[in-house]
Amino acid sequence: MGLLGKLLKKPDQPQALKVPPCSHRILLSRWDNVEDMGHEDRVTGYKCETCGEMFTAEAGRELMSIA
């Protein structure tokens, strides 16, 4: 940073908050057909309730097995 930048920099600037990565612990099941709802073996994907990220059925099952 040059001299002008140092002179014009505000000392009270807040630091950016460090947000920890989502742990994806609350996954909502998703099905393609209404008839399949409630059958865990027919789940087509999962959605993280916390951050909204979508996962394939395989990836969602893997995340749930880690917990």
C-alpha cells in the first residue's frame, strides 16, 4: 500500500466476519414422484436446511453416515 493509501485508510473499518463452513447436519429428503415420498430407498436428492446446498442421493447418504 502506498503512502496515500495509508493516509486515507480508516482505522475503524470492521473486519469481515469469519463464518465457519456448513456441516450439513440437517438434510431434507427430496423425491421426484409423489408416490415415492416416504420411501428412503427412492430418495433422489437431499437439501441442506442450513445453507440450501443440494446433494445427490448418494452424497446425502454419505454425509448422513458421517454424523
